[in-house]
Amino acid sequence: MSALTVIRPGMLTTVQDLGRWGHQGLGVPVAGPMDWYSHRLANQIVGNEPGAAALEMTLIGPELEAEGSVICAVAGADVDVSVDARAVPLNAPFDVPSGARVRVGGRHHGARATLAVRGGIAVPALFGSRATHLVSRMGPFGGRPLAANDRLPVGDAVAGDARTGGKPLPLPYGGSRLRIMAGPQRERFTEDAWSTFTHSRYTVTPQSNRMGYRLEGARLTHVESADILSEATSIGTIQVPASGLPILLMADRQTTGGYTSIATVVTADLPIAGQLAPGDWVEFVACSREQAIAALREREAALTAKPH
Amino acid sequence: MSADVRIRPLGDAAWTIELPDRIDPAVNSRALELASRIETAGLSGVRDIVVAYRTVTVFIDPLGEGAALVEAALQRIAAETPADRGVAGAHVEVPVCYDQACGPDLDDVAAFAGCAVEDVIARHLALTYRVYLVGFVPGFAYMASVDPTIAAPRRAAPRLKVPAGSVAIAAGQTGIYPAETPGGWHIIGRTPVRPFDPERAEPFLFHPGDEVRFTRIDHAAFSRASQWEAR
């Protein structure tokens, strides 16, 4: 069986699939990719099922050595990728001969890139998933980020031929607008708070990670308390604790939370949110459920669009 | 649908059914019955169901076949669900060592309550608690309600590391940390039993609706039974 061995892990590289679904009711977090679109695109390019396990690489990518020749693809953030110091293109399959080294570095735009390998990363599944959840230490390698000398076995589960196709995600350049649906606790905020929230610009602070982004900007006023009886959260939920500063919950969110939530980012725009880095701006634009679904259909269509 | 039930979107990929806003065994029991009926209905595209104190959240694939019909189906199920579940949860006994070494906040809680440490322990042991939800991290059970005289609020400064197995109280609730995590609750003891063990045939010790009693063990018994140090 082929494998990829970690020479240098990069800043924060984790194994992810489309998430650990079905056990949130017992506190098991979903995890999964911060940018589901690029995860699926990278898998599609190498001929994998959409949910095959791949690597999510944050800001500074890793260096990996192939054991047996493998076919890889990188999608998501605009980064420099090379095989034995020879540059290879993004969003296209490339060969890594046995003994060669893939290096991901030199980030231009976006925050996270996905490296998929044909056959998928064949680490053991836990509750039906190979996703890494850092806080609860669930998933492969004890739920931790990859470290030097980790060996990633490459599987043989493929869905079709490796091929180029699908449009790359339009990356945020310094920031982005994100579409939101109001709620679930919209009425626990004043009218002014809603107006402020949808008409001002927030900044992603350095206190941001796979669990969530703490945002800096105009404070939002609650009608009464900032606390609720704990209930389920979703990826994209925007909680507002007593400080009035919003927190955008991301892939590693806790299953439940006790803060009021003013809005939730729509599924179509979660990949864009996943490409934001500390210092980037963000603005929130309200939309209806119908608009959210239409936006998601558009995103799906881009994934299967013919090569440009 | 009954007037006290509301269904609201949690983004485009989930719906939350809300019952009356209070910590109440009857409300929570109704939420569990609702969740069980939703599961039995086998609605297409449902990915996960999460019961909390007074809510049931249903995660869906927003583009999945039948996604457009889920809201109406949830409304129908909510309307048909009786107020009483009529199904009892499991009874779980949890041994706890209340030594000062295991319960570093016993003194603080005693000061809050204006009683002796032994009284805090006796009051924690005296009641049966209901598991209202399991969340935060795998296997963390939110249990209520603790004796109001020892219901201290959360600590002003959360600890960065709470040892796994710590039994804690805050704001009328009690719970056990299944793993070493940050935490803001008052630690009053420690159990040798793992609330979550992925290697165990049944990985989760607690499920929503369970009834929990704590029993007292000494430090020697804790050490003998401890499932923590070995790993």
C-alpha cells in the first residue's frame, strides 16, 4: 500500500472527511472541512468519492514524501505547490513518484488548502468518520494535527478517473460578504443591533481557529440576557455573548451552546468563510431560505462545471 | 400544532423545534419523545438529531431529496406528539471521591452555601439528577437540578485544564468532565468511571433522560477503580 510520510507538518495540517455525523446528540462534534467545496473539488479531481479523507492545510502547508507513486490534487487557498521543487498547478491532478516530495507553501490568497490523494487517506474511522476534532482529540493520530514522521496510508477506494474540472472557489481578497439567515434568536436582539449587524464591517481576530472566529467591530445589544438554555449549534451559527461581539462558529464547533445566536451563515458561503484569515474583514448580508438554497445550487453547479 | 411549540430554521441545513423555555423534566421528556418519533419517521435527508433542555434540532441535507418537505413533516410530528413520553431513562450510579485533592472547589462552594464541606457533599449525594442533554464534548451530561443552597454560579475565572473525571457543579447543574478540557464549573469530586470511552462496547455512560445518583467512595477505592491513569 502506498503512503505519504510527513517530513514537515506545516502550521496546522489535519485529516478531514465530510464530518462525523449522527452522534451530535451524545456530544460528538461533526468537525470536517472548513471549506467543504474545495475538499470535494480536490477529491473529484483525483477521482475519489466526495467524502474521502484528505488533508486540510492551514496558512503554511506541509512537506510530504511519497512511498509508492500516488496521484494528488490541491484545491482551495491559492498556494505554491511543488513536487521535488518543480511547480505543479492547483486544481489539477499531478503525479508524485515514489520517493518524491510534495511541498505546499507560499500562500497568496485564502487561508486553507485541501490536498487529496487518489484512493483517499486510509486511516481508521471512528464513529464512521476519519475527521479530526482537535479539542475533543477525536480522529486519526489521537485527534491531533499532523506531526513529522506521521505515515498516511493511501487507500484504494476510487470513484472514477482523475480529471480536471469544476471551477475553483472564488477566494476572498482581504475579506468577503457572507450571506446569512436570521435566527434562531433574532428577536432577542434590538432592532438597532440587527441593523448594526447587517450594516457594519467586522474583522476576523487572531483569536480564531477551526472552532470559530472571534470578530471585532460594532457591539450588538441584547433585549435582555445574552444567555439561553443550551441548545444545538450549527456550523455558521453566529453567537453573541454578553460582550456584544459576535463569534462565528466553524467546523470544530461544540455540539451545543448557551449564547444567543443572531444569525447563521448559509451553507453556500461556508467555504468562503473557511478561507478567511485573521485580519480579513467580513460583512453580513441577510437572505431568505429560498435565496440560500438557490445559492447552494449555484455552488454545486460550479463544482461539476466543465473545465474552463 | 400546539400553541407552545415553534419550529424555526437554524440556517438552511437545520430546523430547531422549540418547547417551553424552562428546565423541566416534562418538557425535556416531550423533546425526547419528539426526537424518537422523528427518527422513527425516517425522513429522507435527515443527518442528525440533537435533543437539548427544551429543543430538538434536526440537521438535514439542504439539497437532499425531500428536504423541502421536512418542515411540514416536523410540524405534523410535533402536533401528534403527546406531552408525556411514558418511557423512563436508565438509572445510572456514579461513584465519586469527594477528597479535597479530587474536589479543589469544595471550600468555595461551602463558603457560598455558608455550610461545612461535609454538608455540601451530603447535599450533592442526596438528590437524583436528570440528564437533560449530552453536549459540549463527547459524553458530557448536563444534569439538574442541584440543591439550590449549593447552586453556586460559574467560577469567575475558568480553569484552563480540568482533570478528566472531575465532578462539578455550576448554576444549578452538575456534570462530569469526560476529558481534560478547559472548564468554569466548581470541581467538588472525581469519579473513576469514564463517561466516554470509544473502546467500550457502549462508549457513552449517559443518555438524555437518564436518572443519575452519586455514591461516595474513599480515595483508596477511587485509585483501585480508576480508569484514568492507565491511558
